[in-house]
Amino acid sequence: MPAERSAVWDAVIVGAGLAGLAAAETLADAGLQVVVLERGDAPGSKNVTGGRLYVGSVRDLFPEWWAEAP
């Protein structure tokens, strides 16, 4: 870890699925230092939503998600 980075976090989010990313964004928008941990190869890769994305809600939270998706 570079010396200029802080290892102190206000919140640790476990899981980069929809709920984890929404929580992380909400906390970061409030000015907290947040880290998101994900055990999978990509964000949400271990999600348990049944493989469905509810596009309306995702679009509300992350307006550019489709353009930025790999």
C-alpha cells in the first residue's frame, strides 16, 4: 500500500453485489471513507439475487451502469 493511502476506514462493506455497492455509494456520498471487499473475480459475481437484475432500480442508483459494464 502506498504511504499516502490511509488504512483507516469508516466502513467496510463485505460483498460488491447490488446491496453492497448501494450501501458503499450512500456512505461515500455522506463523506465516509469506505472499502468494498468482494471474494469473486468481479463485482457481484457471488450474488444471490437469482441472476436477475431489476433494471429500474439499478438505473436509478447507477445511471451509467450499462455503458460502463464490461
